[in-house]
Amino acid sequence: MLNEDLVDYNLSDESTSRHKTHTVKVGQVKIGGNNPIVVQSMALGVHIDPNDIKSSAKQYAKEVIELARAGSELVRIALNSEEVAKAIPYIVEEVNKGGFDSKILVGCGQYELDRLVQDYPDNIRMLGKIRINPGNIGFGDKRDEKFERVIEYTIKHDIPIRIGVNWGSLDKYLLQKLMDENSLSSNPKPSDVILRKALVMSALSSVQKAEEVGLSADKIIISCKVSKVQDLISVYTALTKSSNYALHLGLTEAGMGNKGVINTTAGLTYLLQNGIGDTIRASLTQRPGESRISEVIACQEILQSIGLRYFNPQVSSCPGCGRTNSDRFRVLTEEVNDYIKIRMPTWKKQNPGVEHMSIAVMGCIVNGPGESKHANLGISLPGYGEKSVSAVYKDGKYFKTLQDNNIFGEFKTIIDNYVKEHFT
């Protein structure tokens, strides 16, 4: 007999509550608290020609602006040389000219960070945030000294930081200590468990040092970047149970193409669905010549697919099968998606809320009418052997029938009219 209690279990449409974290303000962007999940990316960057820093900076800024236009709310740049430090004012100038707040720029510092903030303090304070890797800030006796100097700099100039611990650049002294203790234990744990523990301890101990120096909790974001999904989940679950700092999520070295997107989606979706995470990045390897905006799009799609944020109208379409007139159906689906991309810059300015619109493009009578009725606008194309007409549905009700000769042109007009009527 059917157990109705089991059927009702967990069918609530209530969203998972977010883990409560401190709110960190980076320019106009708010990370943590009850604020929307922030999408960020990293510019691949260009070689800064020491003999023509200004021209090189323009090229660097061009990539930053491209990512920002795609929807990246923060864009990280590698703060890895004197030339980059010298180029910051020019990058800032170009980003402002491009119509963006230059505080979207985040400086990613490693071995050189301590020296650069001392030598170029006025330039680096133009950035919105700094990323510190405790494992690379310094070594031996110099590590704490350099770390403290950078923290003091950020306090002086009111700059938030991300303490970013990475699998590949973990504090080797802490790791060795934990490994030695584990080897002497009567019940030693697997090495990967110790590595995860070292990541979390490194991040939290560095945060503790920063606060002891005087940095407030609302200036701190933590990340523990790993390259395996299960490690990511374990580490961030532990961080969430141990602290209330804003968290940056992302797999490091996620990979190229489908592999990178799927790995990132698998890890981030689980954590976000469980209320963990305040800002995200998809660290994808681009193919030669490919734009990095693909990582911005991946983050947006993840957030939209689980209902945490909306960026573009949702187009649902069936995969097609032996019942569909595949070419006609696929062409129309592509045309609708492309049209939305073209129109969105204008719609965003003139039609607020349009990103919540849903459109269904279906290939035959089996699921076509039903799915179309669940969307704001839906069109059900004729499959093989079906009458050569396409039924259009609006807000769950039959609207009209389109003939074969100009389906896209007519449906495009219907979409435009719907946007004007419902999003003003």
C-alpha cells in the first residue's frame, strides 16, 4: 500500500536556508549575509611590457571589461610583478571608462605580495579586494612577519581580503606536523583526511592571526580550493560548522570543456543547495583562443538552475527523438536562444524582471502542449506525421496557432509583446 507520508516527505517548495555568515562589502558588491550569491572570475591577463605599461594595461582592462559585461561581479587579476602593480592605475582608468566600478578588481597575491604592497601602496589600494594565500606569503621565520604586514596594510586602507588556501600550496609545516601526529596515533586516519584537516586548520588559523592583528570579521572571506568534488564538499562542510566567515566556493583546476563544467556543477550545487557559499567561481581551462566568459556563464547557469538567482529567461526544450522533425525543432530552439541573447542588454534596462520569464520550445504533441502550458510562453511544433501547425500557449492557456512559413518571425513578435506587457 502506498505510504502517503513518504510521498509528502521533502516535497516542500521552500528554499534551503543559507548558512549565516558575515557580510563583506567589496566596492558596491556585498558578499555573505542574506545577499545574493556573487559571481566572480579571473582574467587570464597579458604580459605587461615594461616599456609600454599603459598600452599593456589597456589590453588587460579589455579582458576585465569583457568578463564584467558577461556578468562577473568581481574580476581577479594576478598581482605577480612590479609591472602589474605599476599598471593598476591604467587598468582602473580603462575599467571606469568601460562603465564599471574599478572596485570589481581583486588582486591575487602570492610570493610577491608583501613586497608589492610596500613598494606600490597607492596603486594596490585602488583594488576592491586582495587575495592572500597563507602557504605562499612567506616561508620559515618570515611567514608570519610578512602575513602581518599585509594584514596591517589592508586594515590601514580598509581593503577586504580573501584568505585562500589551496591544495597545491598548503602550508607544508602545518601539514607535516599533522602527518607526524597521525602516524603516531593508535588509529591513524587516511592521508586525504589529514590533508583536508590541514586545509581547514590553515585557513582558520590564518583568519585568527588576521583578527589578532586587528582585521574585523566583516573584512574576511575564506576559500579552501581543491580539485576533487568530494574533498570540496567535506572541506566546506567543516568550514561551515567551524566558522561564520563569508565563503568563496570553487574547484581549482576543474578541467576543460564538459569535464570542468560538470565537476564544478556537481560540487557547487551540493554545497549551495545546503546553504553553503557566498561567492563562486568556475575555474575552467579554456581552449586556445576561447574567451573566459564561459566560466561566468557556467556560474550563472548553476545559480539559475537551482533557483538562487536569475540572469536570463529560461528556455526549456526537449532533446528530440524519432517523433520530432529534428531539423525544424532544433533550428527554432537555437533561434529563440540566440534572439534572447541579442535582446537581453535592452530588456535588462527597459524591462526589469524579464530574467524570470520562462519559454518552452517543444518538438511534438507528446509533451509539447503540457510543457508549453507550464511556461510563460510555449510553442509546440509538429512532429513527424502530425498536422503541420504549431500551437502557442501563453500563461498556461492556448493562445494561437502558427503556420509553417514564418514560425520564428511570428513567435519572436509574440515574445516581444509578452515582455512589453508583463515587464515594465
